[in-house]
Amino acid sequence: MIDGMKIALEEAQKAFKEDEVPVGACIIQGDQLISVGHNRREQKQQIISHAEIEAIQEASRVLGSWRLEGCDLYVTLEPCLMCAGAIIQARIRKLFYGAKDPKTGVAGSVLDLFCKKLFNHSVEVYSGIYEDRCSQILRQYFKKKREIGEVAELVEGARLEIE
Ligand SMILES: [Zn+2]
């Protein structure tokens, strides 16, 4: 059995090394790893380049379909509104996430877009997977930013900056 969150954490580590807010994701179908992705917003200067969107776009390329039926998405941080929309639109089966994001998370924190049957597709959500490791890497990132005197803007995970 593939450990999806471990793979997502490895992706978060890549983002960290690329000086991006360290969030990683992957998509698994059955026992197959379909795609990985990590936050690349700064490199691409694209607001949509969150880890989840990167992984969803890659999975669609791999599978040749925008419908990711039977696919499960693992992400180290609770999804934002934009990513939650993409997850629902892509027909993701199960969402597994690590750290909560009280500022922008919509899988239980600010809102819960997944709990009610609001949409034509519902996603099963599992939270708190490797929560400590997922939030620790974000803390390390913001600590580093403070040390080099860069004030991190209010981005996803930014609340971890002040913890
Ligand atoms: Zn997002």
C-alpha cells in the first residue's frame, strides 16, 4: 500500500528547497501513484499553482481525462477555496490532508465545503494525517523567512508563522 501522505511530504520538502511555501500533494488511484505536485506559486507567479492544482493537472495529463474518478488526493495542508473547487470538479473520491489552516482552509476550518451534500459530487475527507510533520515543515519555512528578514505575506499556512 502506498503511503500517500509520505509522498506529499516529500513534495512539500521540494517546495521548501525551491523557497516556496512548503505544501505538497499527490494523487493515487488504487495502488498506483498517478501524479505529484507542490506549491510553485512564486516560480510561476500564478495564483493557481497550489500543490493540489499542480497534482490535479498532472493527473489529468496522465489519465487523459479531467474526471479523476476513483482517485484520492493527499495534501499536507487543508485546501483553500480554489483547490476545494477543483477537487470537487475533478471528482476526487477521497481527500486526505495533514495540517489545518484556520485562515484559508475550507475542509473544516473557515468553512466546510465537503461536509454537506452541497454539490453533485461529494468527497470523503480525512484530516490530521501526519499533522505534526505537515505543520512542522511550514513552521520551519516561516522561521527561516524571519531569520533572513523576509516578512512572509499572508499566504496559506501563514498562521503557522506566529505559532
Ligand atoms: Zn489551494
